[in-house]
Amino acid sequence: ISVGLLFALRVGMTAYSKTQTRLMDNRRVAGAQRILEQELEGLIPVVAMCAGSGVRTPFFQGEPQTIRMVSTFSLQGAWRGQPQILEVFVIPGEQGGVRLVVNELPYPGPAAASRMCTAEGSFPSPSANEKTFVLADKLAFCRFSFLAKPKDMMLPAVWGPLFRSPTWPQAVRIEMAPMMPDASRLQPISVVAPIHIYRAVEVDYSDQ
């Protein structure tokens, strides 16, 4: 009887451990997706003068695997913290595939943003460090695209892998897929975040 009870207890504890692990994995995936959406939707329309060029330009870098911007949402302070310069980018994974990560840098003001870009409007490549936060791991792929309004305002906005515009994108899309799909677990999915910015770069606003 004792051996039977011990065996049943062991089976129960193993099942409980697997359930807890799966639950925590699902929470981690759901939490990372919410963080991504909130970071993107918290974009601040910072206008920079890159490398002292005197040319006003939106502080926003939009490339297939890199996003750089200023956001009111941060990992530590959520919506209550200080604005941060976010570097969201893709790096190789430790076990193959790729991972999606983010760096947060304090944003003291437009001057700091201006120092991060050149007169041509280019940015340095971000790099991972001990403070880099992993949003998603073990991905088969991860790529960014941006919804931009064409010069002809009569035409509809279009998605593209590069954002090159004198304003801000209307939306950002992050597409990703797991290396090993598992129907029993919550899987990373594409995130689409609308950007509600209607400010003109050439206009000085009283709150800037």
C-alpha cells in the first residue's frame, strides 16, 4: 500500500510540476507581448537635430530588425516611470534561431537623442549587454515592418521593412514564430501596435 501511495504521489507531483512550468511559460509569452504593445504605443514624438546638423528630424529608427525610439513605458516603471530611449532588436539565439531583446536608456532630453544619430539620420547598431532584457527566445524568425503614409496623401498607407519618412509611422508590426511549435503552449505571435502621433515635425509645440 505504501509503495502504491508513494508512486501515486510521485506521479501527481510530476504532473503538477509540468503544469506549473507550462503555466509560467504561457505567462511569460503573454507578458512579453503586452510589454511590446505598450512600449510601441507609448512612443513620444521627440524631434532631434542629428549631429548638430540643424535639420529637424523625428527620432525614430525603423529597420527590419531594429527599432529605436523614445517611449513613456519602461520595464521597471511601467507607465509611471521616466521616459526611456528604447532599442528593440534581434540577435542570434544561444540555442539556434533568434531572440528579441530590448535595451532601455535614460532619456534626459532632446539633446541626448540628437547625439545618437548622425547628420545623415543614421544610428549606431545596438548591442546586447548584462542589462538587456529578453522579450522572446527560440524564435525561427523575427522581423519588423512599418505602416507609412506615402507622399501622395490620396493613396493608402503601406507596410514596409524600412521606415524612411519625415514623420512617424502609423503602426508598427513585429512578426515572429517559434523554432519548435507546440500546440500545448502559448506561442509567440505577431504584434501590431497603432501609433497615434499627429504632430508636425516643423512645428514648435509649447510642451516640447
